[in-house]
Amino acid sequence: MSKFAYLSVLLGCLMGTAWLELFLRTKVYRRTIRLILTILPVLVVFSIWDAYAIAQKHWTFDTRYVTGITTVANIPLDEILFFIVIPICAILSFEAVRSARNWYAGDEDSK
């Protein structure tokens, strides 16, 4: 396997949901502050969790599948990107379903 396997999966996830932004006009990327405020808690909480688990030797990352670039507390860059990419894909999917079904979520602009 490749050292870029983890990144390849993340890229596949992004590519698999990117069309939702374009064709269903979900406007997820246009609402930058909202997107950051959604992703930031996930990134912080799970990075702390990962840092603890790595420090306690509860889990490791197979060096055959990650780039080998580590961030704070020995967390692989690939894992940090996971905490950003997967929530974006989930939000895109949610907004696409909402758009297609005309579902009200309570955060729409008042008119």
C-alpha cells in the first residue's frame, strides 16, 4: 500500500461530495464562518482524544498508510485532516438532502 492511502480516502470522500455543492447549491463553502464554527469543536475534541490515546499507547497509526508527517502530540497530519474532511462531507450530504427535500432546519434566513 501507499503512504498516501489515508489521504487518498479523504480525497475520495471530498470528490464524492463536491458535486453536491455545485449541482444542488448547498452553499456550504460559501458560509465559511459557519463551517469553521462547525468543524472547530470536532477538530479540538478529537485531537485531544487522539493525543491522549497515542500518549497512553491505546492506539497507533500504521506507518505504511500515513504520510509520516506528525503534528502536535504526535498526531499524524492525515488524522487531523480526517477531522476536517469528514465533517465537511457530512455537512454537504445533510445540506444536499435538505435542499432536495425542502426540509426546514431552523437556521434559514428570515424573509
